[in-house]
Amino acid sequence: MRILGYPLGWIMWLLYQVVRNYGVALVLFTILTRAAVFPLSIKQQKSSAKMQVFQPKIQEIQKKYANNKEKQQEELMKLYEQHGYNPMGGCLPSLIQMILLFGIIYVVYEPLTHILHLDSATITALTDIVTANAELLGKTGGMYAQLGVISAIQNPETIGLFSSIDQAVVAEIQNFKYSLFGLYLGTVPTWNSILVLVPILSGVTALATSIVSMKLTPGADQQNGMMKGMMYFMPIMSVWIAFSVPCGIGIYWIISNLLAIVQTVVLNKFYSPAKYKAEYEEQVRKVEEQKKREREERKKRNGGKKLPEEIEEEKEAAAEAKRKQPATPDAEKAAEAYMTSKELNRKRLAEARKRDAEKYGEEYIEVTDQDLM
């Protein structure tokens, strides 16, 4: 996942060159990425409207071919192809947002690499110093190493530890503005500091985003219990994660959630799902009417005889009706009449073994061909 930080790091570097403040650059980066994925969000809006149109048809096929998964899949693919519907079409914006989040984590953790563009040898020398002085500097190992360097160099009491480093590099880090509204973005929030607001606002804004989206999306209030559960579970996860990472990531999350709310309102005002749903319903109606006309024309050319697909549909309907009917003793005898002698013996032996297993509390053993020899 670290590789995701490099392209995003260059964007952040460009923004930092303009504003010379990492926190402001982070805000601009969030706005920029939201704007970049806005066209995909419109596509997601359309896909959501399409899903509402096709969901009843999908459920009908799933119910009709519940006992024939292969046929069920075949009919679903035929439905998607006929109407140009891609059930995964609405996932891309969410996937991109997740990729951006993973990428920005490394940009926040490694500003010496992505913003100051120090070479790896210099970064290693700097992080070796904070690692060697871990008792004095606190949590500075692993992913926190670069943040530990910045914190130590910007602290007058510990800057002396870096006397062996090129002083031009030390001065550059000392002047690096890694803050927003006075908050040092490398600090991990705790319950006993003002930074506790960052995880709380992360969860609140995530919940607000879900609620606004549900209120403005037709049919969303009818979603199943699992989806509603996720609406509350994800904000809780946001709070937990925001307590585990530097507050810069939590601030990115808060800004992103606020922008998502604005985006949802704008999308529903100018790209109404209800409007798209009506358009898709009309498209589906036209496609089905065209199919009906084509079938009638083929039937005429066939002299009014049933078409192969009609015969197949009747067979499927009869088979489905038969499956739903409870088996009667006469039906079982008729079925047995069609069995071969070997199949009949296998059935009888299996039934006998099941009775013995239930009676004596023994394990049931499947009948094999060797038992029938």
C-alpha cells in the first residue's frame, strides 16, 4: 500500500509549494480529489437509480430459478446485456475514495519523503537518531519515525540531538509547517486532549453523510437491516481508526465527509435519482415492448406455432410447479418404477442404514457401489 503514497505525495508537494503549510495543503488536496471524482459520483447516482429499477426483476429471476443456479446466472446476464446494466457500476467512486485514504495515510506519516523530498540516506540517519533516543522522545518507531524527527527537531529541548546532520536539512525541517489551526498533524489523539474532537467529528460527520444520503435517495429507507447496521457501524469504525492514527488523517476524513454531504445535496438537486429512475423505467418498457413485437412477428412467420423459447418457458413453469407439489405415495411409486434395480437397492439400503443409525445412535455411513455388489 505504501506505493499509493507516491503519486498523492507529488500532488501534496505541489500544493505545499503554493501555500507553504501542510495543513492547508491537506484541505486543498481533499477538495481537489473530491472534485476529481465528482463525474464518477454522477455515474454512481445513475447506477443507484438503475438498481432500483432492476432490483425487482433480479429478485424475480433469483426466485424463479432458485434451484438452478446455472440457469439463474444465465438469465441475469441476459437481463444485464439486454438493458446495458452493470451491477458493479456504482462501486468505482467508493473504491477510489478508499484508495485515496490508504495513500494519504502514508503521505501524512512520511512528510520527509513526500513533501520535503529528502533522500533515503538522510531520512535513515534522522530516524536512527530518534530510534536511539526512544526513551526521551517517546513513540517514534515504525511508521511514526518521520513524525518523531519533525517533533524532535521543532522542539528546542531536543534539536541538539541532530548536531551530526547537515544543518541546512535541520533548518528546513525546523521551518516545516506541519499544522492546521495550531494543531500539530502528527499527534495521535487521546481522550485527555483537545484532539479528542478529531475522532468524534470523524464519526459524527460519517454518520451525517450516511443519514443525508439515505434521506435523499429514493427507496433507501427500505434497505435491509444489514445495510442499516453498516450505516452505524462505519462511523464507529471511523472513531476507532481516528484514535489510532495521526490527527492529520482524521482531519482529512472530516473534510472529506463534509464535502461528501455537500456533494450528495448537489447531486440530488441537479442529478435527481427520481428523474433517472423514471428514464430507466421508460427505457426498460421500450425494450420489453420491442422484444414482445419481435416475438409476435416471429410467431406469425412460424404459422402461429409456439416458439422454442415459449415451449422452454412452459417446461420450466411446469417443472417449477411440480417441485412445489408435495410428493404423494403414488408419485413415489411411479418414480421408483423408473429407477434401475441398482438405484432402487441403493435407496432401500440407505433408508435401512438411516433407521438403524437413528435407533442405535450410530453414525450413518453412505452407501457405496461396493455395498451393492
